[in-house]
Amino acid sequence: MSVKPYDLAIIGAGSVGLIAADFARKLGARVALLERDRIGGDCTWSGCVPSKSLLRVAKAAHEIRTASRFGIRSQAPVVDMLEVREYLRSTIAQIYKGTTPEALQAKGIDVHLGAVRFVDAHTLAVGERRIEAKNVLVATGAGPTIPPIAGLGDVAYCTYRNIFELDALPQHLVVIGGGPVGVEIAQAYQRLGARVTIFAERLLAKEEPEASEILRRVLEREGIEIVPERALSVAQDGSRVSVRSTQHQVACDVLLVATGRTPTLDGLNLEAAGVAYSQRGIHVNDRLRTSAKNVYAAGDVVGGEQFSHLAGWQGFQAARNALLPGGVSGFSRAVPRVTFCDPEVAQVGVTEAEARSSHAKDVIVETWPIEREDRAVCDDDRDGLLKVIATRDGSILGATIVAHRAGEAITELVLAMQHNLKVGAVAGTIHPYPTYSTGVQLLASDVAIDRALRGFAGTLIRAASKITF
């Protein structure tokens, strides 16, 4: 007797796969979730969960070390990396337990573990088994990009995949790359007590220049050495690894390569399904459909911005498009990103330079130093900014927040952009005081008032304010 085809087969059980499978199950679809490694993907095992856990541990050490600024005397912290590693493993285990194969099977999601490849657009081989599916969603994510640095293949180095498994604190950690992963891990290990050097032409190169400069200042003040050059070569130097740039050479006992991520496509046999792709990822249309009409792709495997929250959102959209009539876009202009260093750097929409390039003179930019945010002053959060970019009609184009709670405070601006609310809507909403979101409200008020008082309309408003009734 033939087995009924699945309504949706999902290749990859990371953020995309888990959210898509759960939504499809709630629709009543017959769902298969296929995974060649571990359910949860990079986010659970080697990304968001261990990195944010490590940052929390490092912040605790930093707060002890700097408590005297609040009038609290304390001894220098003693870091036990074996216990730190166990803490990271415990957070991973707690988050993973809700997504084990057994837990997913109990929900009605069939889980198949093993290497996956296409036989044709409707047939997948999982190890020695074959399954049939009306629709397929490819969500295999991405892996560490290994740059063509001379000598890298001849030395030991870490990527984000194994840096969290260290059982001893490095004497000297060198990080190649100044993006979010490199910055977060560099600050964490420095706060735990390691000497740290970063090789990067600019920290967080995609962010506003002011945000990058604030972060550079903070990291250098905390003791991190920043070499503003690309690493050109590495070589073994006794028991250490020597990293060279044009003008610098630094030897370390642990080297971290954090230079981005590349879509994972190996072994999928996409050609058999008629799915077009390149080294930059699987090609999809606005609704996340590939060149094969029943095959969709979402998350890091399609290239572009790589965030777990975007991947999960796209997984939902892709499942909806595969299983329901009509279709919705799998892309948004309101995608937030947060680097969880201290202070956090959060951004949504375009930068000021991008806005001025695309909107010419129709741009209003308002920037506040973090000291104008009362909660930041109370928390001794003195390094940061709030920045909103809008058009003259009040439409929000982008925003950047650098602060201890930037990732939380940016969310209402993301919501405003997603639903086409203008700065006046943010300004006119009562916010609790004192919070970091209060600063967002007050900054939005400045933008809204500046917009209202421009030109002839502004002249009339000022004149009306002088009339005595």
C-alpha cells in the first residue's frame, strides 16, 4: 500500500523549520521535519543561546569588577571556565527540551533524522528512506565563512561553532572580523579576563558610523586592542598562532575566525528538483518560492540578512504560502538587527547615508546622546545614542539605538514601520517613565514637532500660538 504524501516536508530543523512545522501542523497539514544534524540549528547549539548566555556571565563579572562606581566595594571575580561551560550547556539543554524529536512527534510532526537530498521535486531521500511531499521547504541555514587568509588551513582556529566549548580561559584571544559575532565574543572573553585583540577595518560596518565609534571607544576603554586592518596571513609560532596585517603582528593562544556565514547547500542535489541557486544562496521570488513551483526556501539559505528572528518569520510566511491560497511577501523593510554587546546596538530600516541617497532632501534626522534618556542616567549608561530618520511627512525610514536595552527599545519603531505609522503616532502614545522607551517617545516628539513647524504651516502654527482667546 502506498504511503500518502506529506503536505509539507521541511529540510532543516532550525528557526525556519520549527516555526514552519508548528504552523503547518496547526493548519491540519501532514508535516515531515528532516534534519541531518541536531534539531534547533545554529541558534540553539552554537549561536543565539550560548552566545547570549556567555554575554550574561561576562556581564556579571564586569559588574563585580566595576561595582565601585556605585559605591560598592568588591573583590576581583574568579572565573571557572568549566563551570561557565556547564552553565552554557544548561541553557542550551533547557531550550532544546521543547524541541526534541520526541516532543515534536507528540505534537504530530514526523521527524526524520539523516542526510537529506532531492530525488526530484516531490521526492526526498533521508538516509536510506524516501518520502514524498506535495510541497517542500528548504531551510538548511548557513555555516561559518572561511576567508582566503594565507596560512589559515595550517593552524588551529575556532569559529562560532566551537568557541563556546573552551574549558580554559584564553591568555590571548585574537578575533578576525568585526561583525556582531566577533564583537560579542571579544567583549565577553575580555570581561571574563582574557586579553583580546580584534582585526577589523571597522567594527559593525553595516551600522551608523556614530554607533561603530561608540562601540570602538567602549571596547578600547575595557582593554580590547583593535587593529583597524584586515588580517592578511596567519602562521604557527611555536605553541601560538601569529596573525599579521599590513602593519601589525599579534601572537595568540586562541584564534577566532568570525567573518560571516555562507548558505549551506552541500549534498542537497538541488538540480534534481530544478531549484536554481548560486554561492550566495537559493534563488526565491517575493513569496519565497524557488524556480520549482512546489519548492520554497527561507532563512539564511536564501542569503541576505541572517537573523534567527527573520528566519522564523520567513518560515511562517513560506508555510502559509505553500499551504494556503493566495500569498504574502517573505520580505520586509522593517527587519530589526541587534548586536548584543554592551551597550547593545540596535537598528531597523535604512541608515542616514542610505536615506539621503534615496530620498535626497526629503529627510529629517534627529539624534540624541544617551545622556538625554533619564533611565540611562539612572543606570550609569553613558555611552550611546538614539537616532530616528524620517521623511518630511513623518514616515519613519530607519532608527538606531545604542544603549543597554537597545534591543527592547527598538521594537516599537519596528512596529511603527511595519504598519506605516508616523512619528506622531509614537510621540502621541503614553510611555511609562522612566524607561528606555521614554527616550524613543521624546525623540519622536522632537521629529514630529520639527516637521510640523517647517515652512508656511509652521509659520501659521507659531502665529496661532500668540493669539489670546
